[in-house]
Amino acid sequence: MEKQWFVLHTLTGQENKAQKSIDARVKLERMEDYVGRCVIPTERVTEKKNGKKRTIVKKFFPGYVLCELALYDEARGVDENGKKAIFERTWQFVRETPGVIGFVGVDSRVETPQPIPLSKSEIDAILLSGPAGAPVAERPKIDFAVGETVKVNDGAFMGLTGQISMVDPDKGKLKVEVNIFNRVVQVDAEYWQVEKVAVQETYVEADQ
């Protein structure tokens, strides 16, 4: 049976519970032909707190899980109202999963709305162009942009303030232009080595 990726809406904070329930019930109820992988997209986010660098795991989409399901019976096609035939075993399996509220995304063109599967490009983008369950890329917690003012908090240039001239979000690195002895020097730094600085605008009152 052909499986497609669907987004399931879960109760707040019950993503892990729903995923574990699905994985356990698939084996117990022998649903391998109808239910495939079930994943919670996550990313590793780095941050520096109290002078120490730490990595935390953060959910991309809190309240949702992605699941491979053989939901539609292609052999039976569609009825006169354009509604696709579904596998009742799959439908009931999802409805009876603890913590799952229902499907996300429905086709409103038919009389009875039906769940819409994710396209290949959508699922590839969500899973970071890698297989489900593969190690996810580590990225810094804060995003920076060229032109922003930051203060260096670590390394040989600690304490200096400058503007970002280049950002590499994939590697979590950037270049900062700082002023040393009246010369502009470009400094290499990692995201966690700098912090954003709020730039205060100065307004000059025009002469009357």
C-alpha cells in the first residue's frame, strides 16, 4: 500500500505521548501495512547561559506530529461527490490514538472534507532534506542579520562592539567589523560568542 505523509494535531504537550502510542500500537495491532513512520520534527539549538554553552532540543511545530499513512484506497477511486475511498482501519487507528485531536489540512472541495497529504517538497523541507529520524542539524538559538550591531562576549576581542558584515546560518558563524586603534577590523565569531546590542537613535531638534 502506498503511504503518504499527513500532519496530525495533538493536545498541547502530548506530541511525544501520541508518537509513542502510535509506534506501540502499530506493532500490537499489526498495522505495518497501513502506518509507517511517525516523527516529531526537531532541531538542536545552541545558547550560551552563565558563560556556558549548552544545546537544547526544540520542536519545530509544537502540537503536531507527522505520520506516514496508507489512508486512501486508490483501487476504489472516488465517488460521485469526489470523495476518496479510505481505509477504515487507518481512519479508526488515528481517531483512537490518545492525545491526537485529528488531521491538519483538509480538502474543502468535496462535500465531506478530507485530509490532504503533504507533498514531497513539503515533507523534504520539514525533515531538512534528510530521512525521517536522521540526526538534525545544530543551529544557534538566535538569528542574526547583516548590519546588526553586536557585542563580542568571548575570545580575544571580548568587549568590543561592531556591525555584522557576513552571516553563515548553516554553520552558526558570522563576521563582525570592529574598530581597533581607529582601524576597522573584520573579526570571525560564532553565534554564541556575541549578543545583540540595542541601538538607540538620537533625535536632534531642528533650529527654530
